[in-house]
Amino acid sequence: MLVVALPRLSSRATASDLVDYTLTAAPMPFSPVPGLNFPGLAYNGTIPGPLLRIVHGQRLRATFINKTGQGSTIHWHGMILPNNMDGADGVTQPAVPPGGSFLYEFPPDPPGTRWYHDHVSDGLLRGLFGMIIVEDPRDLRPDAEFALVFHDVPKLSTVGPAMMGIGNAPMTDPPGSPELMQMTSDDKMGDEVAFSAHCINGAAYPNTKRLAVKVGQHVRLRILNANPTQTRYVRLAGHRLTVTHSDGNPLARPIEVDALRVGVAERYDAWFEVSAPGSWLLQGLSSDPLAYEQAAVVHTDGMEQAPPMASSQSLEGVDFLTYEKAGGTGGALPAQSGAHYDFTLDGGKYGSSRWTINGQTYPNTPKIYVHRNDIVNVRFLNKTDMEHPMHLHGHVFEVTEIDGTALMRPLAKDTSLVRANGGTLSWRFRANSPAGKWLLHCHNAIHMMDGMMTLVEYV
Ligand code: C2O
Ligand code: CU
């Protein structure tokens, strides 16, 4: 595997180090493509918010100043942290009122590619998100590294109807391969909310920032899908990608693929080697023609003006990352130890504003009560025709089973896609996070607002 021969970062943090950031959220008109004027909300005047970097072992102090004109909080997605720092509106803190401020302070853990975002009303849809990298001193050192936030500009007029279950009729599939059709079923999530631009780090192609690399370099990509409803398939033309981390957590072994499947709120770290001069497109693949704009040029010296090699938008024959591939199949289903919860995901019928867990919407959904060090198994069964990116705050869980197949190397994650139309997926986690109430919810913003949410509560 290409990454094993690289030098390691030396540890350079001590626990006494403190890193200070100020994040001021305020309205910002956002125009990533000509003619589009989106009433954005931004941290420090940029969408996405600033890339925060900290070395594992350092302490983060983030002063949040809310000038949005509405309530807001910051949730630190993927972090294990004191419960009152989790930023869950109405659960771990009241929303910070307009004009108010809040001090978030904690030692970010575990290391890896994490992110932060608003956890009140429509802040996430309007631009309040950013990546935070918690550098792992044990990681291999890349020759170059790019942090890429894939995000999209929603048509806000479609959000209300989507919440009522009366959103856009499904798009007519363009003629294409069975895989493209299959992909459209993922994109069905987006048929509820329509999008007017697809961006990487605040711009749409061809205005995205070019990523300069050199022949011989080992390059690390850190990719976040901050879209509120849609899965992204990400591919770099002319290259295979070696995936090392899922949601910031190291894979038991790296895995090589053509493309990444990045569900809502998921992150992947993937490496590639620059073996020849050239210019290539890093693209989000989609059956939605608008999404062709979601691309950035990767080029070697002197090739910045060369027409970049591009991938076809079809997924036909494309070897993309799945949990089965990342974790390997063929293991035995784990012997059941600990508590077991069965959660059936349902709702979302036409005309309905309900997305349910065991027939209920939050706060009437069944809760998970835990004692310290309990082992908890959760098995999801998805009865809807959309996939659900299920997320747990304040913990890293292991994905142990998908559609009845056990993973040989359970995947450490904080968000995982449960397949549509009868898909199942199981998590296992140990209740060894700080005591408190931790949200468990679907990260599709519409489904979350429509009730597909519950709590893990330490008692
Ligand atoms: Cu990204 Cu409730 O979370
Ligand atoms: Cu969902």
C-alpha cells in the first residue's frame, strides 16, 4: 500500500497547549455562481466556515458569537467531549440567542477529520458548517494535503414543502446505466430539497480553487459531505484512491477504490500518488446535471491550463467504497452481548411530515438508557424508500452488520447510511463517554426536523 513507507509526524503537542478560535456567525449573501444570490449564514464571513486545525492533545477554546439574528449553537460532530459542550439545542444547552455568545472549551478527541455545524433550525442548510482537523501525531505525513468540503446551495423554497412531504416530484432519470439509475435512488433524498449550486470549498467549477501537486507526491485528501440531504460519489480522474480513515477513524487496513461514496455528514481520508504530470478533475458524480459543477482541478506544475481529464458521470463498473468493502465480509455475526435495541425507520409518506423511529417522532421516540461501560447494540431496519445517514453524538460506534452480513473488521464511525427498502445495519458501542444526554438522529436535515431522532441517556 502506498502509504506505509512515509515518515511519521512527530508529536509536537503537550496537553497544556491551548488553541483559541473565535467563530462569529452572521448573515452573508453567497453567490458561488453568477446570478445566484443565496441568503447565507456564515462563520467568519466564509461558507464553509474556516478550517480549524488542532493537534491531538491540545485544548480547543472556541468563542462563539451569534450575530445571525436567530438562535444558534455549534455542534462538534464526531467528538467525544463533555456533554455540555456538545451544542445540541434544547438537550445540552439552550440555543445562544441573537447577540449572545458561548464559550466552547474541550480537548478535541478522538483525532481525525471532524466537523462543526449549527444545530438549530436551518443554520446548517444556510452555511453554518466547517471542517476541524484534529491532527493525529501517529499519522503518516503527506507531501500535500487538501481539506475539501463538498456542499450545496439549497433552494430554500423547497425546504418547507419537503418537510410537509410534498416536495418536488422525483426527477426523471436521464438515460443511463443501471448504476446511474441505482444512484438516482440515493439522490431521491435530494428530490425533496432542490439545489441550485454544487460547491467545493465555497465555489462551483470552474471557479473552484486549483489543487497543485508535484510528480512523486503522496497526497492526502480529507473529504466532508456537508450536503443536508444527498449522498456524494467522489472520484479523481485517472487515479485510484487509498482510503485510510472513515469519519476520521483509522480503518483496520487501508483499501483502494476508484471512488468514494460519502453519505451526508460522513468524512473519508483518501490518498493518491502523483505518478506523472497532468491535470485531472476531482468530481462529485451525480445523475443531477447541475452537479457536474462540483469539481476541482488537480494539476502538476505547468499543467494548470491543460484541459483536465474527467470521469464519466456514470458509476457503471466503478469500484466505489462501501462499508462491506472497507470492513470485509465473511465474518460471523457477533455474539450478542449487552443491551439490544431494534429501531425501525419509517415515515416519509407523500403528504406526511413525519419521519419515525418505531412509529414515533422525537421526543416520543424510544430512548436508550445506559449505565457506564454498558455495551449497546442498535439494529436499524429501514422500511422507507430513502437511505438514512444515522448519527450518534459523543461516541464512536462500530458498524458490525449490514443487510444480514457481518463485517470482519467492524468499522469505527459516527454516521452510517442505512440502505433504503428493507436495508438493515447494526452498531455496537460502549457507553464510556462523559455522562449526559446524547442525540441519535438521521442527519438528513429534513428527516431530523421531522422527528427521526432520539437520545442515548446515561442514568
Ligand atoms: Cu452533525 Cu446532531 O449532528
Ligand atoms: Cu433519514
